[in-house]
Amino acid sequence: MNMTGKPDTPLLDVSDLAVEFRVPSRGSVFSEDSKDIKAVDGVSFSMARGETLGLVGESGCGKSTTGRAVLQLVRPTRGHVVFDEEPIHEFWKKKGQKWVWDHRLLDLRRRMQMIFQDPFASLNPRMTVETILSEPLRNFDVVQGTQRREKIQHLLMTVGMDPRCMRRYPHEFSGGQRQRIGIARALALGPDFIVADEPISALDVSIQAQIMNLLSELREKLGLTLLFIAHDLAAIRHVSDRIAVMYLGRIVELADAQTIVDRPQHPYTQALLSAVPIPDPTREQSRQRTVLSGEMPSPINPPSGCPFHTRCPFSEDRCRTEVPRMRTIDTGHQVACHLVE
């Protein structure tokens, strides 16, 4: 850990973050006509030191792109990302026709890490576990020789793996074991902040709880700040201090986890919770549900007004023409909906 900012200041402050990608507008990669897709559009949130923020939404809502933009793995089109009082969105320079990181971002890279969604694709199949875990240690010249091997053994034990497995290759492990290796790699440099990009979605249900419990234990033990991205609200509620609900590139509701579960205000949040089964058959049968129709609109041609109005069962004329702004309706509870007073 290497926190340098004041204890009472947020470790991460994201303001009006936007990410756009240019794609051919006529469906051909060779077309000269192109159009911008707003994958992320005006996202704002902050994170206290040691906090876990859950970022939840359907596939294609922009949550993974948000995580990558926070880490500057993709360059934001607009907005500010301040990490430990450093404006890291400014840590880019133009080299020819491309934007690349400058040395300041490279220096901070060891403090910000990512756990990738797919444990099968995120590990090099030609490398042993020892080589995979030693790579970040070599790149940042952290430890050498026998100390490096001892560090790798310690990392494996930290994530519940037998250190004797470090000479094996990724294909020799199960999905859950591979994800543990990916977590160990993210921990190798002693980061302060980790983006966990759907770390359980590619795993068997029987393994998902183990990985979530491991991340919770590591957060408590190491004092990590964790941005936990998921599409399963039922799972994310148990590991998050606060939850941000995302739809079509925008955050539509943000509150502490218990408030989101007990008093959801946005119709989309209500619909996500309606899809979570209740173990009690009597309550499950009698409860009211918010049922959505259709699919999420394409970000290539987003609807006017509120992006959710095409699926919202409560939409009004105002929703079709005016984009709702995030408003604070209670302490720490923000909602972007015209119908919420």
C-alpha cells in the first residue's frame, strides 16, 4: 500500500466521464462514413478509501468500459478521473496519430490493477504460473532472485493456492483456480485500487461464492478499494458498500447497498430486483414485479429523452423528450428519473 492523499479525501473521484468509439455507419469496416457510439455518457461517482462500490447493469450498458476508462486503459473522450488527488485523465500525450500514456501514469500503474472477466483468456497459455506472476514484479523491479520466488509463493497462498503449483500452466487448472491466479497477479504490486470486471460471471455457480468471499477477505485484510462490476444484482449486494445501477452508458441510481435492495426508486433498479428470486415461496408468489419489455436500445441510435423510456412501464411524455438529471433524494441516495420526487 502506498496511499499519499489525505485520509478524508476520496481515493477516486470520477466526474462527467464519457467514452466514445467510432464505428462504420453503413455496416462495413471499409466504409468512409462513420458514427460515434457513446459507450459511457456522463458518469460521475467517488470512492472512499477501503470502500467497495458495485457497478451493475445489463450486458452492453457500458460498465466494463467505465472500469477500463477509470484505469485509463481506454482514453476518456470527456470528463475527469482523479486518483489520490492526481488528475490521471491528463496523463496522456500524443505520439504521431496515437495517444499514449506518459511516465506519470506508468508510475501510478502499480497502484491501480484489474481482475479480468475471463480467466481462460486473461492468462498466457504459454507461461507457467511462476512466469505470469513474476512478470509485473520484473516490469516494476520490485524484488529479484530468491525473494521474487518467495513473493510468488506468498501471493499464491494469499489467494488459497498451493505454492507448489507455480510450475504448472493455465490449462492445468479449473476456472476458479485460474481466476485465483488472476487475482494473485492483480495483487502482485500491492495496489490500493482494483477494478474487478465481472470476476465471477465465467465461473460455475458453485465457485462464484468462493471467489466473492476471497475478494471480501482480501479487501478487509489489505485495505483495498474495490470497484466490483457485475450484471447480477443478487450477488453484488453482498460484497458492496454502495451500488451504482447503470443503463445505456449512464448511472441511473446510486445509494448504499441496503437502500438499493430495500427502497429502489428507479424503475430499472426495481426491475433488476424483481428478477432476483426469493427463497420463501409464499413471498415469491405474492410480491409485485416490475416487468420490462423489449431489449436495451443500441448505443448507435439511442432514444431521445430518458434512455430508459422505451422499456419503462411508467414513462410519460416528458420522459420521451427530456433527459433526467441525477438528483439527491435522500442522504447518499441519487436517482435519475422524472417520476421520483
